[in-house]
Amino acid sequence: MEEKGGLVPVDDLYLFNTGKAQKAYLAFGCHHLPEKGCHRFCVWAPGAASVSVVGDFNGWDETSHPMQRGEGGVYTAFVQGAKNGDNYKYLVEGCDGVKRYKADPFAFYSELRPGNASKVWSLAGYSWRDGTYLKKRRRRDPLRQPMAVYEVHLGSWRRGEGGGFPNYREVADQLAPYLKSMGFTHLELMPITEYPLDESWGYQVTGYFSPTSRYGTPQDLMYLVDRMHQEGIGVILDWVPAHFPKDAHGLARFDGTCLYEHQNPLQGEQPQWGTLLYNYGRPEVQSFLISSANFFLEEYHIDGLRIDAVSSMLYLDFGKQPGQFVPNRDGGNVNYEAVAFLQALNRTLLALHPDAMTIAEESTAFPRVTESPEDGGLGFTFKWNMGFMHDTLDYVEMDPLFRRDHHGEMTFSMTYAFSENYLLPYSHDEVVHGKRSMIDKCFGDYWQKFATLRALYAFQYAHPGKKLLFMGDEFAQFIEWDYGKELDWFLHEYDSHSGMARFVSRLGRVYQKYRALYEIDDSWEGFQWLSVNDNQRSCLAFLRRSKPWRGKVQQVLCAFNFTPVVRSEYRLGMPCQGVLREILSSDDRRYGGSDVRNREEIHTMFIPCGDFAASAEITLPPLGAAYFEFIPDEENKDI
């Protein structure tokens, strides 16, 4: 859609009404029309008896600016005297005779909570400086690039002056160099689309085109994204199309009818969260949501969207008891309309922005999440691997004495690792509600906890799949995350915590340096087990491989010991003769370890081990991990 100077054209209405609008925000909402010397307000409310726009510009007089009803129940008004920053709402008289003050669903900016009015706002005026970054992004395949994501809740990474909310710009200037120094490639922001309740962390959205005013203006958010891009850091937004809150000023019963939600409560409500569910079968709802997603990619240069709670969209009975849902036409529990919506969403976004990503938080075994819609899949770029997360965390919580009986929790993920394009998350959900922090989950005394966590992170970064850590995990914050206070940055004064931060930084740099660790995350071509069944010693090892470059395949051996016992002369079968050079040890003294290292080159030998004709002996540190660059002997490649 293109922004027009008058009423919404019939062609644009057709796109909106058929679910094909990609930029509905250019027609709906509030727009300045300089050629007319006024602002145009446009809202979709087909069930309304009347609508007027009220705000600072007319003294909130409901009779001052009645809106003209047009085709498809689209109401329009032209207002002179409105200026940037003015608050406004729509006064919607529903077909039920009830008058409701509603925020603009397409507003670009909103009043700071507890206020909930929309604001007249222009997105013009920001000069982007990320052109070089965007050109590079267009040439890259995200599946073949390193991806180490740092998940952040903006209000609690660092607090602002006086303990209040920080500004987007203030955060950007601190966060961009920090992420670069820590070896992260991407920033993932927990939801920043406007929301009324701090306690929801942003997951109950009322403003799908409005970055929350808690942290500044839309232009301030543009600065944050721009600043990240200038440091080579991608930006991912959490986006929530699964449900919306019942707040009176929001989308609920917008025009006196169930406009965005289903009319039947069994279809339109999520009792688990006390929220409402979108009617994905309604074309206008599809246009609204797809335009919201595209808006942030288009106007804010966002690199990707992480779609929250996809499982709740896919299943009609998600979070419900028997008898609380309406089965699909085949009597099952799959939401066919949500499936079609997600396919349309991904098809549209990746057609418009082929270098962008969509990431599904999908916690079930729903098939083909990352396959293309043309092949019957949902079309996401990546899917969160919740199984990997649960298994590995369960494992490190155990006494090492019993890990031998649960060895499969560290190896089972490889049985399905290539069924989807996975991202391996240790997210905010794992460090709240009594689950304990990452460091506190790990079994043992203080030293054992830190050693185990370093080894776990090394395993995550070596395992096929992209990576994600939540803020505070990188320096082993001991207390659970609290959205109302900033992280415990003072912990950097303690050697164990500063050592953890140095380790994560080094881990990220090694990960980005060696193509073998990220280039082939989706097939056995990039992975080979060397030791998979050594449950008695709780050790495992594998090779990661890159694609050939200039005739050579880069290889990195990754080995792990999840007991507090040093494993000297640990023999591993090798696919050919060559040399091993240690490039990372989680037990390095600089990171708080006991400094059990492999300081010299290790040459393979013609000693069979397992299914291999050659082998090598390495030393594995206690509760530790070691990475080695493996350089095959040219003349012995095929042994």
C-alpha cells in the first residue's frame, strides 16, 4: 500500500479485506498530509454505529471530529491543528450502544503507561547509517553464518538515571560495544511493542505498530538498531501474534463486536493466560498482523522476528481442558487457520526481505516448522530446540555420580538435530519462577558449578544449531532474573564471575573464527561422533566440519568431561592421521579453571580405536571442555 492523500482507495481496501495487505499501516492510523495541511485518521470498525476521533487537538470533544464511514466499515477524518506528540483515541459507539475509548491499532507511538492514549507521530527525520551493514546482510545466508544471540529485557539490563527506564539511545551506546566484546552476533529484544502491564514483560501487546514509550521515541529505537548495525550486530524482535490482552483501550471488542478475536469464547479465549485469541481466518486480521511484522522489518531495519508461543497458535486445545475448545473440521486439534496464517506470514516476509529471519518458539514436535510453505511447511528460518534445552539442563543439575545413567540426555538431541533448522536457547524462561539461575542449576560446590556451566556453554556452542543466552547468563548471575531491577553487574568484581565472562567472550570469538562450528548446522556433513557411548566416564567427543574452501575442509574436535575427574590419556578414534592443536579450554586458569590443558600439539597414531584405524590421546579437564583444531596429514586423508 502507498499512503494516499484522501480516503483509502478501493484497491487498498481490497488488499486489506482479502488478507493480502503488506503495508496497511500506510493507509490506516494517523498520517500527516502536508498538501492538505491536516492529519488523516483512519480506523477499521465495521460493527460500529459511529466513530469520532478525540484528543489534545480538540479538547477531547466527542462532537468535534466525527469520522466518515466508508466502504468495508473504514472510518476516516481529517483534522487540522493536530501536532506531533498530541494524545488521541477513537470514541467508538458499538452496535451494542456502548461507547468505548480505543487506542489506535495502527498508532506509531503511545502515551507512557499508565496512560494508554495513542500519539500523533511522524516516523520521518531519522538518518540511517547502516547501509554498509545491510548490503553485507543481503549477501549472506543466515543458515551458513555464525549466530550467537544475546536475549535482553531492556528495562532490566541496566536501569536508567534514578533507577527508572533507560532510553533506547542510552542502552544502545552501552550495549553495542558490550555485545561485540562478548562475541555475540545478534541482540534479541524481548517484546517492545506497546503493552500496558510491566509484569507481562511485553508479551501482552496493545500497540502492534508502536514501540513502547517506556524507553523513548520511535526515532530512539531506530538509533538503537542503527547503532547495533554499525557494530555488525543484528537485531531480532520478539513479536507476539498468538494472543492479546482484554484491556478496555485495546483490540478487545473493538467496535462492540469480536472484531479481532473469535466470537465463540471456546475459540476466542486463552484461559491459561487470561487473554484473547486472534481469529486468523479473518482476512483483515491477517493483513493487520502481517503488516505489523513487515513494519518493523521495513521501517526499523530489524533483522528478524522471533515469533512467540507458536505452539499455542497451532493447537486449538493448547492450555485448555477437554470440552474447552472447538475441534477443526476433521475433528482434530490442529488450528488450520493458524497454520495458513503462519505460512502466509513467512511467505510474505521472506519474499519482501529474503535476508531477514523468522524464528519459531515452538515447543512441540509439530512437523516441518522450517520447511517452505510450498513443501507443506510453516516457512520459518529457525525453530527453538526446546528438547536440547530441557535435556542438557536436567543433566547438569544431576550429581556427576548419576550422570552415567543419563548419558542419553547429552546425545539424544543428535537423533533429530537435522529435522529442522534449530536454535539452541537458554532463554529468560529458564531463570524465573523458581527454576533458578543457570549457575544455580548446576550441581556441586561453588567451583563445580562454575566449571560445569563453562562446559555446558562449550557444549552448546559446539552442538549443531544457532545459539542463544539470556542476559546475565554470560557472567553467571546467581539470583533469578527480576524484571524490576538491573542485573548484578557488581559480580564482575569477583574472579569466578569475571572469569565466566572472559570465557563466554572467548567462546564467542572462537565460534565466529572457525567455520566448522557454524557453517553446516543442518546435516551430518558437518558432524561426526568420535565418542558417543562413554557413559561410564560421562565423556563425549565429536568433530565439526566446514564446507570445502580452497580445497580444504576445516575441522574442530570438541571433547567434554562431565565428571570432576581429570581424564588423562583419553583415547579417541580419528578419521585420519593429523595434528590436534588446542584452541579453547574451559579449564583455563584465566576463566577460573584448574588449568588442566593440552599445551603441545597432539599427533594421531596408527592405533585402532572403536571403528577408526587411527586415534589420538588427549587430556580432558575435570568438569571441562576442550576444542582442538584438527589438521589432517595431506597424504593420509583417507585412512
